[in-house]
Amino acid sequence: MSHIITHDLRFELKPNETLLEGLERTGHAVEYQCREGFCGACRIPILEGQVSYQSAPLAFIGAGEVLPCCARPQGDLVLALDTEKLKKRA
């Protein structure tokens, strides 16, 4: 089971839960549209850790970024997200 760490929270993904679903469950207001790696709207910065994709997403993924809608953590991840800042922006 992977631990996900953001600026102000640490949590575990539930079985069969996507990274995006785990972030939403824990109060992170991540923008998204397609939930399948086509649009890139959910792109977020990754500070530490590795992810894999079952199939290559169509959306561009820059260095130091991850698409949480379709990424599979390969161990613990540290993401550059802050629940308070995202809630205020949403």
C-alpha cells in the first residue's frame, strides 16, 4: 500500500482507488475533466517517488509532474499540494 504525502497531510490509498480518488477523499481539490489521461487537467507536481501508467496517457506529462487520474504509485509519493490553498482556489 502506498503512502501519499502532501504539504499538510499523509494518507494511504485504498485498494483499487486511483491517486485522484484518494486526493479527493482527503480534501484535495484537484482539477480534472476526463479521468483517463486524455486531457491533462489533473496534472500535479510530484516531489518524490515514482509512478507508472498502465498505458501511456495521451496528455503531455512534464518532468516532475504526474497525472493522478491514471498513475499507479510505485511506493510512497510526495506531492506538491496543499489542501487549504486548493480549497480557497476552488
